[in-house]
Amino acid sequence: MIGSFGGRSAGSFPLWLAPEQVRVLPVTEQQIDYAQGIVNELRAQQVRVELEFSNDKLMGRIQRTEEVRVHHILVVGQREQEAGTVAVRIHGKGQQGVKPRAEVVADILVAIRERRP
């Protein structure tokens, strides 16, 4: 049974198996280029990642992303852009804090390669 994942997932997949593994959410238009750079970096490593920007409020975009069970949400605002960091949210675990961009990318790649839950 593909959808049940052993009956434990309730529709949530582990990162390595998720149809959309990561979604990057820039806070404003000024962070779109920075966010797109993260997307490009992850796609170059075959990560299933999307960028979402709309005029909707950030919390609404986060909520929609949580509802479709995207495993990792990376939020980038002005502070994150200036510092070279990202704010990380993990589905089912919530906010994980702000971390250096390179560290987040490396952690995602290791988690996928090692097939961590």
C-alpha cells in the first residue's frame, strides 16, 4: 500500500519519499532571487523543490504548505537573505530555527541519501 506507508504516515511521507520534499517561501519580492538560488541549488542535487510567492500573507502560505504535507519549508526574509541563512520548518515538528543556508542544504541532502524519516 503506497499511500499508507505501513499505516503510520496518515498521508505524510518521510523526506526522501515525499512528492514535494521542500518548498521555499520568500517573505517579500525582494527575497525572490535569494529563494530561487536555494531552489536551483537543491534542484541541481535532484531534490524535489518548489518556490512559492504570492501576495498572500506568509502565514497563509505556510499553512497551505503544511496542509499539503510538504516535508521541509524554508522561509527567507530580509534578515535571512542578509545573513545567508534560512528559517526551517519541518512537517509535524514545526519551527526548527534559523540556520546557515549551506548547513540546511547539506542536512537535506544527507537526510534524503540516508532515507531518514
